[in-house]
Amino acid sequence: MPEDDAPAPEQDFGAAVAEVVRMIPSGHVMTYGDVAAALGSRASRAVGKVMAHEGADLPWWRVVRAGGHPPLHHEARALQHYRAEGTPIVQGTAVWRLDMRRARWSPSTDADDPF
């Protein structure tokens, strides 16, 4: 097969990110770094770039920042999804975040485990 017909590595990475994100069960989340690690990579920023450009058709709210905070500038919309899915939330005095100990998921964990 000629090299010109081979898909670009960025396209392959984007498709792989999308596949992992689609696997995250309702009520659970992964960090950008978790998604990258599931792909054998350390490219969490590249995962963020994929999500920013191609994530609209994915359950984007299930990919969060390492501290348990939702994607920047999408907090209110994400919170609606978390409440609807029963994602564990820790409410602080001024801000909220996800309870990563209970909500974090990886492809190697049992997806049927309710937390």
C-alpha cells in the first residue's frame, strides 16, 4: 500500500480517543491523562485537542481535568449531565468537583460496578 493512502497519525489518534471516550459508562469519568494512558500515550493535551475539535458528538462531559473539574467553559452543561447520570459530586462552599475516587473509570475496571 503506498504511503499516500495511509491515514495520518493524528486521524488514528483522534479515532482512538473517540473509541475510548465512547466506552466510558454513564456516571463515570476519565481524565484527559487517563484517556491518553489507555492508548499507551502520555499526550493528555492531544486528547484535549481532539475533544475540543471532535468531541461534540461524544459524551464529552465524561472527560475531565485531573482535579475532578469539568471541561473549562462547559461547567453548567456538564453539571446537568452529571446530575442526570448520577455521577458522584463533591460540593464545596463555592465550587463543586467530581468525586474522582468514586467516579473514575478505566477500560480495565468493571464497567458494571456502580461506583
